[in-house]
Amino acid sequence: MQATVGDILHIHSRAVGLKDRQGEIVEVRGPDGAPPYLVRFTDGREQLIYPGPDSIIEPKVPEGT
């Protein structure tokens, strides 16, 4: 998994009744875009994440597109 700052991390819930989470990657701490990622979630909280197989990364949309 590789990411850049500004990409969106989607974490799909693995349990019934729990909501999916998404947040913006604000810092990439691994080499060459690898985890861990510092993610700011939509509720404003920030967390250091090592994404699992239930996660996908949506590349940021270039400005002016």
C-alpha cells in the first residue's frame, strides 16, 4: 500500500453495526509512501494508522480538475 499526503483513507467496518471511517492522510511516515500514516478523520481526530486489508486509498484529486 502506498499513499501521499492529501489522499483519502477509507477503512471498511468488519463488524455489523459499526460505521466505515474515512480521513485525510496528513503525514506519511514510511519510506516511499508506505505506512504508517497519520490520518485526520472526519470527526477531527488524528491517529497513526497501519492500514489493514479492509482499507483502500483514494488518491487526491489534482487542483483544477
